[in-house]
Amino acid sequence: MNSNGKFLGFNSNYDDSSVVFMGIPFDGTASFRPGSRFAPESVRSYSHHLETYSPYQDQDIEDISVFDAGDLIIPLGNTKNTLSLIETKTTEILSDGKKIFACGGEHLISYPIVKAYVNRYPNLHVIHIDAHTDLREQYRGEKLSHASVIKLVSQKVNPKKIYQYGIRSGEKEEFVWGRQNTNFFPYSLAKLKNINIAKTTPVYLTLDVDVLDPAYLPGTGTPEPGGVTFNELLEALLSLNGFNIVGADIVELAPDYDSSGASTKATSKLIREIVLLLSN
Amino acid sequence: MNSNGKFLGFNSNYDDSSVVFMGIPFDGTASFRPGSRFAPESVRSYSHHLETYSPYQDQDIEDISVFDAGDLIIPLGNTKNTLSLIETKTTEILSDGKKIFACGGEHLISYPIVKAYVNRYPNLHVIHIDAHTDLREQYRGEKLSHASVIKLVSQKVNPKKIYQYGIRSGEKEEFVWGRQNTNFFPYSLAKLKNINIAKTTPVYLTLDVDVLDPAYLPGTGTPEPGGVTFNELLEALLSLNGFNIVGADIVELAPDYDSSGASTKATSKLIREIVLLLSN
Amino acid sequence: MNSNGKFLGFNSNYDDSSVVFMGIPFDGTASFRPGSRFAPESVRSYSHHLETYSPYQDQDIEDISVFDAGDLIIPLGNTKNTLSLIETKTTEILSDGKKIFACGGEHLISYPIVKAYVNRYPNLHVIHIDAHTDLREQYRGEKLSHASVIKLVSQKVNPKKIYQYGIRSGEKEEFVWGRQNTNFFPYSLAKLKNINIAKTTPVYLTLDVDVLDPAYLPGTGTPEPGGVTFNELLEALLSLNGFNIVGADIVELAPDYDSSGASTKATSKLIREIVLLLSN
Amino acid sequence: MNSNGKFLGFNSNYDDSSVVFMGIPFDGTASFRPGSRFAPESVRSYSHHLETYSPYQDQDIEDISVFDAGDLIIPLGNTKNTLSLIETKTTEILSDGKKIFACGGEHLISYPIVKAYVNRYPNLHVIHIDAHTDLREQYRGEKLSHASVIKLVSQKVNPKKIYQYGIRSGEKEEFVWGRQNTNFFPYSLAKLKNINIAKTTPVYLTLDVDVLDPAYLPGTGTPEPGGVTFNELLEALLSLNGFNIVGADIVELAPDYDSSGASTKATSKLIREIVLLLSN
Amino acid sequence: MNSNGKFLGFNSNYDDSSVVFMGIPFDGTASFRPGSRFAPESVRSYSHHLETYSPYQDQDIEDISVFDAGDLIIPLGNTKNTLSLIETKTTEILSDGKKIFACGGEHLISYPIVKAYVNRYPNLHVIHIDAHTDLREQYRGEKLSHASVIKLVSQKVNPKKIYQYGIRSGEKEEFVWGRQNTNFFPYSLAKLKNINIAKTTPVYLTLDVDVLDPAYLPGTGTPEPGGVTFNELLEALLSLNGFNIVGADIVELAPDYDSSGASTKATSKLIREIVLLLSN
Amino acid sequence: MNSNGKFLGFNSNYDDSSVVFMGIPFDGTASFRPGSRFAPESVRSYSHHLETYSPYQDQDIEDISVFDAGDLIIPLGNTKNTLSLIETKTTEILSDGKKIFACGGEHLISYPIVKAYVNRYPNLHVIHIDAHTDLREQYRGEKLSHASVIKLVSQKVNPKKIYQYGIRSGEKEEFVWGRQNTNFFPYSLAKLKNINIAKTTPVYLTLDVDVLDPAYLPGTGTPEPGGVTFNELLEALLSLNGFNIVGADIVELAPDYDSSGASTKATSKLIREIVLLLSN
């Protein structure tokens, strides 16, 4: 009978895999529309109708070893415990010498993942692709918010090692802080191709799908008109080939807000390409 | 120009009102589909296309004084602070001698409201109309869950003073506990008409709209087929006329899951009828 | 190749038909959600997946002669000219000795139709099945409104000859006027079976589909929870068999508000049954 | 991490299970709207938010042994090979001494299943619950059609052993044939409670979810207004407790036509109840 | 508690404001799909999830004074009275020395607004950004139509003072007339950056959101593939900085036709940018 | 009364027409989401809101003679008979000296059409615009599949006469075969403008609408992010003006997956432009 319910039919066992795909269905701090919790299940389902072969990279995902670890069980309503759980699980997988590809869920999940990564890779650099700065000090008094995740990350990773692309929305203070502290490249992804990082530097990639214009991805919590096209994003990602990407996540797909399914298909395709990058 | 953005155009000021309508857009512990945060705004919008006159009670809501206090600002992702905020606000309104009609949001909001009410009405009885027992000890380790709300309430209100109607889903342990401890009337609402409470006893009514069959209200987080019809629910509610209802809430409308808008319209109409009951 | 684009494949020519099906895609006075203009095209499309045989009446619509005249071309934005056009067209078809089945569009279309009918049938009685009284004097200053249509009709037909069933929403003044002037049977359709009209009296039937509970028909401009079931409506209609129904309309289906298509299918089936009644 | 992707988390292995749940995502002869192919995956997903405990039967599905065999791989576009594949697989499972619960897909899948069952149970009786007669000789020239499935079954099972309930749509010829040949109980399910079958007689139950009124289940290929309520269907099914049900299927859920998810939830709940009946 | 129900929380009072935001929920002449009446309420709701800061203009809307006047109450079904009401209200606000930003509703609303503006600004120039010429003499006999609005405007403003951009659909006669009479720049917005108007000339900007490709804005009455991207439109609008824009409108958002909400979000963002332009 | 139910009101009779529009509502081999069967009816409906005038070609479709033949009646579930029926019908129309514009349905329909065309035009060249290679040997064992259609065509037309544009998805084997055998231009349509075919060579154009990015056309069975824009496709098609296009089809619109209707509108507009090309 049919496939195994894993993303793209990933059928390696854990021990043989160099990359672990992990679903994190957490959307507890969503400020506008929740629902990114449904992203992992949705991309798994759609991935069964996605080719395993990438013509862009001329590689087939069936030729590499990836393990789909399923989804973390989120203690609903408890943000702190959720973050702790993510950090613990990430640390465990890293200690097994594997790379992680995390599928959110909302953007706050990147914070505990990066915390675990920094322990293993003290020189970790972070590439942040997003429509929003995510540099708030707090959101309605809460420091643990998807709107603050990069500010939180900047407490673990020197902001000079953070590269932000595609940003087009935020408060004035966030733009000011970003321009002064991080490598801040708003609006487009064109500058990503010239990123000034050594090929050996360990890089963590965090991709908020709302960097795409809502035309290309309406299924997200906070759609932000004025974004990049799918091909612009794809081209930017492919330009990272050859860098030392040690981990990655993709966040903020909220599939129920796109009844056509195109948002989920786009995210599934991006995952395929990023997982191939992780495997190179 | 046009209306004031209040529910049904409620135009009394706070001081003159005996009933306060309060939106609580919190859905932080939703176990299946979040989105009840959008209920208060949605019912306000639809209420502008609802008649103020109830032919069922032959009363016009324009003839009574209700104040729409707007929505609480939820600290997203922080369940404890949210509950504390709700309790504080409820206590404040109660101390002004008013009744509260709370519009969720998810069912957990009833817990802090009841906590405040019990302080004022030590003999408070609770009528719980719902598809689910909501009697879990915890959900994924969390005691503060919409699936546990009546169990939490039973720590503040003797379960002998709790009346549960319409229940049709839960774990076996919940059904056993409910049958042994509360006044437990599963499946239908027929028994509500014979409720054995004195007319002077202070009653808090908590209505989870998923007691309705999804045919009548598909827009909810956890639709539960096998429920009551709208008219059965309406009839049951109208049978409470003459009781001393000192407060009420309606919870778990998730409007985005019903693109027809009928779920929101049904909830709006139920609010009109309950607010009239509160005003009698 | 395939069918002719007519309702249920009606393939009689005009001259041979005793009943004329006419689409009137007018929704110019809709007070909440417009879109009933799409009803005629929608029911034609769905009717191709409806059996022509009614097991309820044990009759096949292929055995009778009905002409689908297509849709009137509405002068958009001009209510007066629209009503005039409807009246003229109705008069023309009546003068050819035929019965009309009109498919709205909104409820205001019944007014010019009844005006034309009264000229031909001075003793016309009107059966009005609806969730709303439609007895307003005006709506935002406009006398020509779907919310006023029965009040307008009462200027042409003595309200003692008007029978209203299923009403459950309106302003207090409308309920008072209705109870005093028309044969006013709110909430249910049960009384329709005992209607006190001679079998020879000419009857015009106007059916607003929002009499159905939104569970059964969410696709309408002003859904009104608390309505009748499809089978209750069907049974009521079938009880009219043997009466002298000289014309009928069905109004207020707004198909875009029910993405499942069930509302359109229900309306199509009701049309089949009513057209069979017209042909008896 | 989380659940296993099986229906309701069925976690028995094949050898230990007395009941096998099998998805058959075939919708190749759908005459109106296809999409029942998505039903098996959809009910699996929703079942994770369904309680395993049935208060109706006071039994927990975790206490019985059921194996989820996944989905058959359908050779798309080839009806004959599909039916052959279903029959072979069914025969194989039956020869292992197990009962089958098949989740369509469309209704034609019942034909090859019944063919296999009759070989094992020569005295097989069939209970058919449906809105449609499914007694056509052919549909557009094709004998292998979901509209013909019971007629096909009647070639393998004497029509005197076929019991049809809830039927409300079909061609005149189908109604005539049904009344003359099968045990034909149109419109309601009330008669099912008095079914005249010995408790030891092997019974196959085939349930087309469109027997439900579209209010309760809009997500189906051919919605048919005028059907039964969810509770009426549930009550009818529960009345089969004690009979010798040796196999069952549920067909024609097309989840994409109900964006609220209520249709999928209803079907999931019906499956839980029927699988419990199979296990008694 | 929460915000005030105004667009972007505009909290100035009328007297202190130089710009007045006015909703005009009129869609009475829509030729295809109505529903633009829901645009003002929809953009208000979504604007609460829009940043007040524009990184494009490096300005925060909280730093300027804008008054949200709410919505005009439309006499439904009466086009003439509606237009008269709009003109009167516009004249009144202009006489108070304020600029107007009108949010339709359909495009016909621009006609009475421009009539009022011409009285105050005899040298008014009009910039028209749209997918359609809107140059019909009439539509089904009606001169007052959204398809005729620029032709109507040309009776009040010399067509040599009218600049049309982005046009890609219309009848041949409309294209011929436009090319001969107005400043007619079809298909793209590139020419807008070189517009030949003095910086002191009073300019009225009317923006039909269907100039955007439906990829970027599917929620409109008459989607017209082949349009501009959001960023192309944004860039064109920003190029108007420094001109003397004395009034503006945005029309034809029909939010119910985009269940993702992206169309409303895009329109909200465009309003923020245009209101900033008006305030400069 | 109103229009004739034909595409764009095509009102020529068969004999006078040089182009025949034929609907083929077949989706029997769809591998992901079926529903392209609804495309012909959907584009007919939407075409009534499309201008007959093309500003791109400065031509009005009312000035040419096109006959809408309606839809083929598909023997549901029988792929072979369906293909045979299409081939027969195509041959018949070709023998009457007419060109065909076929509106699918799924892509497999192109195979029998091309078979018929090759008989009449032995030197037929095929231009294939698509997101997918469609070069599979089989799909789940079936050679007759929409995923194999160009491979099937290559058995009738020398692959050197096949030109493929826009391809961005397939198995590795398909890409290898395509690059080796056909004129294979993946990803973009830019090369189409330089196509090396004589102006007199008979060309058949088959256009799978999923070549468009799902931003521009989400309503298709297998959306494939990373595609071309509407304007890029339009420009490519217009560049074929002057070539000897003897027939064409457009396939794989599945309108139910785009609730905004934009996909249907885009397809309708493309049909208008292609039919004009066929008429030149």
C-alpha cells in the first residue's frame, strides 16, 4: 500500500540520516491570525504530490538521507515550556551530529533552536529572510513573541553576525535599531547573493515565508503586500549553495488561509530545495 | 454617519448600564483549531444586521441599557497573565454593581470570570452548556486548558452546584467523574427546563457554542457532530427566564471556519437573547 | 453534444409551454449581502445534476412543458426601471395565458410580479413564506426595498388575502402590523397545511429561501438562525397540491456565500417541486 | 514525538487485529463533483482530534485491535484494474480471517468488496444506506458507475437480501425496480430498527454519507437536500448492535467541498462507531 | 481596553484634522460581482494589524492628524440620492478646509466627489489608475454606472486634464475615445513618473484597485488579469510625492472574494501610503 | 432576454464558422486534484463578463466567426472510450475544414486531438507550454495519463517537431529525455519568441495553464510555484501571431480551487487571445 506519511516519503532511519526534519506546530504568540500549527501536517500531505527531483539543483532528494522525526507535542498555552522543549530536542539531535530542518509553527521557534545551535557553533551566523524586522523589545508586554524573535536571537548571536533580507514592515524603532546593529537589507533579496561570509562559517538560515508577496503565499498569519516573488526567493536560496549551512527553519505558513493550497505547495518546494542545500 | 462599532449599537454609557458586554479575544490553549480570538469583532460586525427586537421575548434591546466595553488586550502567549487580567477586570465591573456578558475567545476564560463571581456570589451556581465535558485534569500536562475549564471551576464552585447539559464527547474518565459529581445531563438540553434551582439563586451561565450541531454552527474550533439544533438551544435558554442570572459568557465561536457567516449570525442572535435574559 | 443551458434541460418551446421559468438577477436593494443576482445561473448549472423525477410527487418534469426564458437584462442601479421591466414582462407572459415561475434575485421582484398578476386575477391571494416580515414602511428612506416588499404588496392585495408563514425576524412595528392585518403565522410552517383558501382561489406563492435555517441554506443575503428544516419546507409545499397556484417565485439565494453548493442544490430541488405544483 | 499517522492512532499490528481499516481513494466515475479520493487522508487527520471513547457505546477504541492498512494505490483512469485490485486485496484480508472497514472513495468500491465477501459468506445480506438508489443500469453507457453499484451488487447478492434505507433520489425506473426487488425503505431510517434479519446472518453495511442532509454533511459529490440528521443516522447505526456485521464501508465524503471540516469530523465519528460495531 | 474601531486607530478629532477618511459603502451599479460595500469595514479591521510606520516614506501616520468620519448611510437601491448625498457631504468637508480620502465602494462614487472638488478647485486635474477605461456612454442604458465614471467626470473636468494609467480592458470605442481625448497610458504605470503637471496644480487621485493584477488583489468585482504588481503600483504612487494632491479615493475592493484577506491588507497599506501623501 | 450560454456569446452557426470551440470536461487521470471537468462551464460563465475586444491585438471577437459546440458527453470512468470519442469528434470537425479550439479538462485530451490532427497535417509541429514535462512512460502503471501526454504525442509527432516551454517540474528521467529529444526550453517562455518554425508550418498549440505561477492561477490540479506571470504568457502567445496555428487547446483549469474566480477569468482571457490568433 501507500506512502509512509513522512515528508516527501523520507524513509531513512534516524541513525543513517545527516538531516532531521522536525515539525513544530506552535503558534501561541501569533499576533494576528494563528494557524501555523497546521503547517507541518499540511506540507507533509502536499509533499506527496511534489517531485523528489529538483531540476534547479539537478539532485533527487531520494538520493540523500533525511529522517522525518514527526512533530513535537506542544504543551498548548505554555510558551516557556514549549521553548524549553524545542531547545532540549534540538540539543539532543545536534549532539547526535545531525543537522536540523525545523518546520514551524510560528517564528518564535527559531529562538530556542538558535540557542541550542550557538552552544554547538559559537561562531554561528544567522541569515534572516522575512517581511518583518522581528526586532521588537516586546509585544503587549511579552518578550517571548514572534515579533521579537530576532531581537531575542541578538542576545545570543552578536547582531553583526545577523543578516536580514526582505524586511518591509515594522515600527520605526525597529528599523532604526536594525540599520544600526544588524546587516540590514530591506525590501529585496538581491544583496543576499553578495553576502560577505566565509564558506566555512557555520550559518543558520531562518526563513519566514511571509517574505514572499501574498500573491505568492497568501496563507500566512500576517500577509505583507510588497514582497518578493517565488523565483526571486528561490534564486536567493540557491545562491547559498556552497556555504556551510548547519541548520535551517521555515516558519509562518498558515495553510487554512489559502484554500487553493498554493501556499502549502510553495512551502513544500522551498523545503525540498533547502534540505538539498543542507545535504550538500 | 453610521453606527458606533458597538455590539448591536449598544449606546449606553458605563455608569447607566446594568450589563457590560466585554470581548475577550483569547484562544491560547485551543487544542485543535484556534481562531476564537476573532469572535468578538465578528459578532459586533454581524450584529449590525441583526434586529434589536426579539420576537421570542417581545423585547427590544434598545429599551435596555448595555455598555460595550470593547475587547481586553491579551498578552499573547502568556496564559497566566491573561487569566489574571480577566479576573481583575471582572472583579472591577462586579464591584460597580453590574452584570457581565463575556464574549470569548475560548472556554478557559470562564475560569477567571467564575473566580471573580464566586467572591461576590458565594452561593453561585453554574449552568454549563457544551458538547464537551471540559473535565480533564490536564491537557498535555497543562492544567490551564480549555479542556479543563469546568474541572477548574469545580475547585471554586462545589460540583453539586454545577449543571452540565448537552455533553457528548470526552474521555471515559471525564464522563465517569461528571456522572458522579456534577448534575450531568448528556446529549440533549431537554432536562434544562426542569432545572432544580431556586429563582433567587445566583446563576452563572457559560455557553460553548459547539453544543450546537455543526450543521447549525460549523465555525468553531472543535466541531462535534450529534448536537442540538438552534431552536432547541434557543428554547432551553428562554426557559431560564425568571431565574437570577447574574452573569454569562458565550465561547468558542471561530468565525473563519464558516465562510457563510451563519455561525457568527447564530452567535449574535444568542447573545441578544441572553443579554435580554440578563436584563430581566 | 451536451445540454442546452436551460434549467433541468427544459426543452419546450414557448408556445407549447404552460409554465415559463424566468430568471431575474436583481439584487439592488440588498441590505446586508448582495449576490442573489447569481442565483438563476447557479440553479441552472446545478439543475443538470438534479434528477428530473420527483419521488415525492411521483412525477417527472420531463413529462410536462416548461419554457426557460433566460434572464431579464437588469438596468443596474436603477430600481424603478427594473421593477417596470419585470412588470411589463410578467404582463406579457400572463397575456399569453401562461403561468410564471420567477427565480430571483432579491425579494423586491415579487412586487411588480404581483402587480401584474392582480390585474389578471383580481381575487389573487398571496402565500408568503419567509424568515422576515418584509413589512417595513421604508428602509433608510427607500420605500422600494426588499425589506418592504410585502408591505408594498399589501397595497395591491388586501392584507386579509395575504398569508405569512415562518416569520421570525423584524422590527416590533412589523410584527404588530402583521398580527393585526395579515394572516400571520410566525416561526413554523405547520399552519400552512390547514390554510383556509378555496381550491379554486388563485394563489401566488412567494418563497424566500431564508425561511430555511442557515444550516440548510447558508447561501443567502441575510441568514436568520432558528428556521425550518428542508423537509419541513418540502412537506409544507407539497400540502399545496390541489390548490390553484397561478404563479410563484423563489428569492434570495446568494450562492457565493455557500461554497459547498448545498444551498443551490436545495433551491434547485425546491424549484423542481414547485414547478410540478404549478403544472398540476 | 507525535502520533503515527494512522486513523485514531490505531496501533495494532496486522496479525493481532480482527478489523482492518483500508483507504480506497478512488473517485473515477463521479458524475458530478469528484474529490472523494481525499477522504481517507482527511479522516485520518481529523481523527486525531476525535476522542477514542464513544459515550454512545461506552467503549473505547483503544481497547480493541484495529489495523490501519493505509491506502490502496489506485491506477488512475483505469476503472477495471482498480476494481480488480480492490477485490484481490479484500479477498486477501478476508482469507486472513479479518473483517474489513473500507473508507472510500466513491460508492463503486463497494462492488468488488461485496464480490469478495460473497465468496466467503454465501448468505451475505447487504444493508445499503444512501440518498440515491444507485440502481441504474448504466450511466452514459458505463455499467461500472457509482450510480449503478447496488444494481451491480444485486447480480452477486439476491436483491431480496438487500435492504435500502434513506433513498430520496433517482430515476423513476430505479424507484420502480427497487420497490419491486429489494427491501426498499425510502426517505427515513426509522425502519432500520425493525430490520428482519437473524442475528447470525452475515451482514455487509455500505454507508453513503450523502444519506445525511447536506446541512450535516455538505462535503460530498452529490449533495441531496431532504436527508436525515446526524443523530438519526447514529441512532440507526447503533440499532445494529448485536447483528453479525462482517464488513462495512463508508463512501462519498468529498472533504474539499466543506471548508469548515464538519463533514470530515462527522465521517470520522461515524467510522469510530461502526468500527466499534464491527468489533463487538 | 482596545482600539477605537477607526482606520489605523486614527484618533484625531474633526476640527484638528487636515484629512478626513470617509467610507462610502455603495456598490449599486456593479456589473459583475457586488460586495465593494464591505470594503470600508474590512480595511478598518485589517488596519489594526498594519504598522502605522511607513518605511517607504519614513513617516508614521501617528504623527499626522486624520479623522475617520465613519461610513455614509447609503439609501440602498437609489443611485441618484446616493450620489447627491456623497456630493453634499464632500462639499461640506471641503468647505471646512480639509482634504478627503474616500474609501469605496464602487467607482461611481468618484463622480459626485469630483463634482464637489471642481467647485472648489476649478483647475482640478484627475489622475485615474485603473484596469478599465470607465469611458462608456452607458451600461445597459444607465449613464450612472461604475463603467462610465470617467466619462461622467470628463463632463466636469476637461479630458485634457485627465490622466489615465494602467488601462487594459474596455470596448474598442472607449479605447479610441480615450486615446483621442485624455492623457491615455494603457497597460503600465511607468509613464506616471513623468507626469507633466505642475507641482502646484490641484490633483485628485482616483485609484481602482483592480489595476493590480488579480494575483495581487483577487478580491474585486471585476478581476482583470494582466495588471501591475503591488510594488509597481506603490512605486508609482510614491512618485507623486511633492505634487499638490488635494483629494483621493480608492475603490472596488470586494473583500469577500478573497478569503485569504490579502486583498484587504494590500488596500489598507495603499491607503496608509496615500493618506501620508495627502498629509505632506 | 439574456445571452445564449455560449463562450463570449459566440453566435455563429457551425457552417459559417472557421473555428469551433469545444468543451471536453474530462479529468479521469488527474493525479492530484481532479475538477478540471468544471472548466468549460466556468469559462463560459465568466466570459460573459469579459470584453470581446482585445486591446492587445486591436481586434474584436465579435468580428470573427466562432462556433461553440458545447461539451462532449464523457463516459465517466472509461478513459479509452473517452479518448476515442475525442478523436472521432476532432476528425469530424477537421474534415469540415475548420480549426478546433479545445477547452479541457485535463491534459490527456491533447493526445487524441493531436492524433486526429496529424492525419490531416502530416507535418504538424506541436508547441507545448506547461509547468510539467508530461513525459512519463506511465503513471502507476497507466500509459494513458495526463502525466504522459507529451510522451504519447511523441509517438505520433517526431519529438524534433515538439517545442516545450516553461517546464519546471518532472522526474529526472523526463528532463533527460526531453533535453535529448524535444526542443526543450525549461523555466521561462523567453525562447518562444525566437522559435525556429516556418510561418507556413502547421502548428498545434497546447497550453497547460499551470505554466502560470499559482499566484496568477491557483485554480489548477497541480499548482507548481516558480512559474511565469500572466503578462509573460500573454506576450509569448502574442508572439505567435503570423504563424500557421491550425488548432489549440487549453487545459487543467480546476476552477473550484480558486474561490476568487481569478483563475477562470485569466483562462477566459487567454482563450479570447488564442481564438483571435486562430482566426488570423
